[in-house]
Amino acid sequence: MAGQLSAIESFDVERYKKARRSAGAAKATVNRELATLSHLLNQAVEWKWIKSKSVKIARFKEDNQRIVYLTDDQCVALLEAAASDHNENVHAFVMVGLHTGMRHAEILAIRREDVDVGKRVIWVPQAKAGSREQPITRELAEYLERRMDMLPPGCDWVFPSPGGATGHVHTIRKAFRRSAERAGLDPDQITPHTLRHTAVTHLVQAGVDLPTVQRISGHKTLSMVARYAHQSGSHIEAAMDRLEGRVSGTWEDNIRKLEPKSLA
């Protein structure tokens, strides 16, 4: 099996994608299959079946992709479920994800030395859009300080895996899936990446301007962040209420003068 996995090349992945699309599979379906392949390769690296995950797995850009995110109550339920899981890393993973919006791989690759609880930042040396300083909340800073105090002396990683090839955990999908199920969530819909969607969506709904959200999330372009500005929800209603307040107050008299004339 190890030989077969290490023999997979980018050309093989692209050929598979083309064959699946020709067979009528939706882009979203193929992307889920590619996610499974990526997970298997990550697991093979952790188990030392292969030296590294050298193949690049480029997924399809899905049309009209709906952004799935967690409500406040669902966040609480997921955190509680993760805290009761036998995997000691999954609760910390959910905490970091919800409090930062960092990507799955970025979270698991956090080095102890890259966490500055005083400045409340995490240094991310290998992000998609280049290295960056990731701001963190006060609550997360305190949580990470406690977690790092409990790590073994000399441990370099916040999510250590002593038997792994790199020394840190590469994937947490199984434990996350268990936690999602225990929280009453659909594990096929709620994935580790949902934490990123949730953090960014809640920032937008809180009224944070998009350039600042981009600075926090590490998205490459502003247009990528704009996808999270959903056209529905309580934050939109609140914004329209504020507009109505301005219109019905300051502009009320002028608007009366502009009543539409009868077309009869």
C-alpha cells in the first residue's frame, strides 16, 4: 500500500478529476473524494508509510458554494463535545479554530515558540498567502498559556505527535467527526474547515470591516472575504433598521416632498 500511495502524482489526480467529471460527478462530490485522498496521504505520512505528501491536490472551485457556519449555540455544543472526547487535541483544535479562523493545517503546525500570549499573536510561517502574524483573542491566549504549561518539557509543538514523522499531528478529522456527531451536528456538513467559516462569518456579522477581517483571516484577496457578507441574517436586518432610523428621522420631511405622483 505504501508503494502505491507514494507513486501517486499530480497527473494521476488530474486524470481522476477529469474522469469523474466526464462520468457526471458534481464538482462538490469530486472535491469530497479528493479530501478523502488528502486525508489518507496525511495519515500515511503520520504513520511513516511514506516520507512526505509530495502530490499537489487541486480541488475544483465550486459554483455558488454556500458557506456553512455554526451558530453561537452550536459552537458551545461542539466545544463541550470536543472536551469530552478521548483525543486530548480536539478540544484545543476547536478552540483555536473558532477564536482565530486559522486553517486546519496551520493550527496543527503551531510551534510553541510561535505563540506570543503577551502580544496575543501566533506567528504562521507557511500560510497560503505568505507568512503572517495571526491575532488571537484574550481568552485563547490564556487557554494556550495553560495548555503549553502542561506540555512535556522540550516539546516544540502545541499539537504534538511524538511518533509522527514531523513531531506534530497532521490531521484531526476522526476526532472532529466524533465531536460533531456528539454535538448533534451533521459530520458530513460540519468539517474542520467549518471553524474557519464560522470565525470569519461571525466577524462580518459583528460589523467588522472587510479589510480588517482579511487581516485577521489571512485571506489572499478582499473578494474572498466578501463571500462571507451574507445577504440575510440578523446583522443585515439590524443594518437596515439603522438605515430606517436615519431615513425616518433626519430625512423624513424631505422624503414627504418626494412622494411619487399618480401615474393615472
